[in-house]
Amino acid sequence: MASARFLHAADLHLGAPLQSLGGLLSPAAHDRIVSLSRTSFGRLVEVALRERVEFVVFAGDVFDSSERDPSAQRRVILGLRKLTEAGIRVFIAHGNHDPLLAQWKGRSELPSGVEVFPVGEVASHRVGLSNGVEVQVAGVSYGATAESNNLVPLFSGLSGGPVVGVLHTNVGGIGAHGNYAPCSAADLMAAPVNYWALGHIHDRQVHATPKGFWAYPGNLQGRSTKATECGPKGVLVVDIDGGGGLAEPQFHECDVVRFLRLDVDMSSAEDEQQARDLVMRAVEQEADAQPNHALLLRVELVGASSAAATILKGFDSLRNDVVHEAEQVLGDGAIIKMRNSCRPALDAVAERQRETLLGSVLNRLDSDDREELTPEVRVQVEALLVERLAVGS
């Protein structure tokens, strides 16, 4: 059966400053990165046109603030015009960052073909797809920067064939995000909705249900080296077959600037030069693997190394050299943070001969003949002691 498709996006946070870029970037590089990050919405529009979607849903936080940045608003209006001129309908729910306040004037500038969901009640719109299926697209917006109520029950009155529910919510009370419009996965599955197009959580998630799926696309563009902001960012595209069945959502990248956390194992480094080489090899591998993105890296030196003391002593110089050399490899990207967490690699046999806390504990372990300390347990305990007490010895 022929398929039609729609695009699900959320948490664009347009107008947001990039967070925590650190002090390693030059002012010119900082401005360049900010400029590149602003092109992600244009990529969303390109995906929608290329994939020939028939409607687009935005599940909240299109803008980063209720004081909507004028240049960001302009980018949105121009992008929405391209979508609607191509016959693509657009549905927008507002979230905690961009609540639908009474004084917001931008709504009147939206092109025909764009629907904004109201505050306090679910509105539903019928969309006839090219394959003959009629879809209900239903949603609700926030009217304030904090929504404490579970909004899922507002969708209970819907009926009729496939329903796409658009909601900004924290499913399961994920602690890294504000607990707005809190609900449970069970709440979502009990509602008469086939596809929950959710926003608010910046980690991409797709969960199957008996009726279809509930999903977070994640945010459109990472903003820092926080774990939830790292890695590929973009949108989900969902196919609906001629019988109204939903295919698993497919991810499409839209980010131009990509934040990554890069751990580099120092266990094979015997001096500072080898440490530098290990970092640069890891940076080059990331650059080769993701050539179409400006990579902003948080590099952390990890592992047990015989060069740990040397690395610690000369870390500032090592960091400066690596940051400078990485500029030649990363192009528009850069290393924006670098930290040292590697530890000394110690010889447990030699440590037993030293008058240190670690030596004393290892010798006491040797002399303990309790039956529960099997050889396997002793090896594990010894490894743990060496790791935890190495610095203090």
C-alpha cells in the first residue's frame, strides 16, 4: 500500500545562545560557530521538502524564550512559507520556553496553512493524505513557562483513524529536564493516540506501543558539551501506509554544529609527546567520520598511564598545543574543553615494598585468610585498591 509521511520536530530553541563554549575559542571562531548553528532550521525545511512530507508538527520550544528573537522569528516565517507554498501543512504546539502568551504578536505573521494549538484544551485538525488516509493531528500549547498538570487526559475524547498527538511533556519525570506536564508511558498508551509527537527531552527516543509509537526527536541543534546535547541532532520522519499503519520513525540529521565528548585512553602513553599523538589521532578519526559538521569537542584524558605525572605537570602546555593543532584538522570546529583524568599506572608488586597506604592495604589483603576472599575476589579487590588509592600513595 502507498505510504504518505510527516515530519516530527521539537526543541528547536531558536534564538538561544550556544552554551558553555569555554575560553579556548577565539572571538572570530565563536562568531563563526554561532552563525553556522543558525542554519539548522533551514536544514529541517530541506528535509521536509526532500522527503515529500505532507505535514510537519512542532512539539514545543520552537523558540528559546517567550521574548522571541526577531531574527529567529524571521527565519521561522521564511521557512514556514517554503513549507506551506509546497503544500505542506504545519502544526505548532508551544512549550515551556515559548509559551503562547496573550501579548505575542507573531501569530498574525504566520502564513496560511500553519495551525497553532491553543492553551488549556486540545484542538484537532483533519489532514487528508495523498494515499487516501485521513489523519487527525491534535495538540495543546502551554500558556506559561511552567505547566504542572498532566495534559494527556485532554486527548481522551479523540476518536477515528490514525491520531497524531502533539505534546510537550516529561514522560516518567526524567530528572535532567524540568518536570513539566508530567505523565507516564502508561498514560500515553491508554489514550486514543497512535503516534505521540513529543517534545521537551533532548535525547532522541522512540518507543513502540500497541497502537503505534511515542517518540522524542531530540533537539534540532546541540548547544553544549552536556551529554544530552552531544551527538547527531535532527528530526523524525514517519510513514503512514494506506491502511493507516505507522512505520517506525526514521531519524534525519539537521545539525550543522555538532558537540561531542571524546575520551582518549592514555594507557599506552609513555611521555607527553605520545599523549599528544593519541589525542590528535582520536580527533582526526572523529573529523574523518563526520566531515560535514563543525565538531566542537570536549576531550578528556582517561586511563592509567606511566606518563600520568608528566601529563599532569605539563597539562596546560599539552592542552594549548593540541587545541592549536586541532584547528588545522577540524576546520570550522574546535576543541572547546579539555581535562585530564588519567591516573598513575602502578606496579602492585612494587607497591607492596613501599611504606604507603596502598602498600599497607595490599600487604594486609595478602595476610587475610578469610574463606570468602577467593583468588578471584582478591584480584578484583587488588585492582580496585590500586585504582582508588594510587593518587593518595
